[in-house]
Amino acid sequence: MDYVLTQHAQDLLLRRNIPIAWIERTLDAPAKVDSDRFDDTLEHRLAPIPEHGHRVLRVIINKSSNPVRVVTFYFDRNMRDKI
């Protein structure tokens, strides 16, 4: 999937030390896709990351952009063991 990172997402990469490969894997092969509750242009893509104890990475994208824009990402504690 073609994508660009927002400045916020770029900053997170540096601060959280999350490999870009994990974000790309979640974008390309999500285990679950959710719509955003408040903004129809946003989509949540979730995938467990085996290399990180199967914690679930949530990547939020703006799907109306071309290419899509990665807005933010984080490990979602509430989704642990649910995917």
C-alpha cells in the first residue's frame, strides 16, 4: 500500500522506536479493520505483532488521501488477545 506519514507519525517513529516494517505489515495485512467513530475519512487497521509479544498495533489512516496518510499508531492494550 502506498502511504505517507504525517509529521505526528514521523515523530512517533523516533520516540517509540517502532519499526516501520510493523506499520507496513499492519497496513498491508490487517487482522481487523474498523471505521473511526467520529470521522468517516479515518480507518483503523489492527494487527498482532509476534515480535512484540503479540501485542496489537493500531494504525490509523486517512483513507480519503491519495496516497493514504498514516495519522498515528500505537499498541492497543484493550485489543490484546482479542485478535
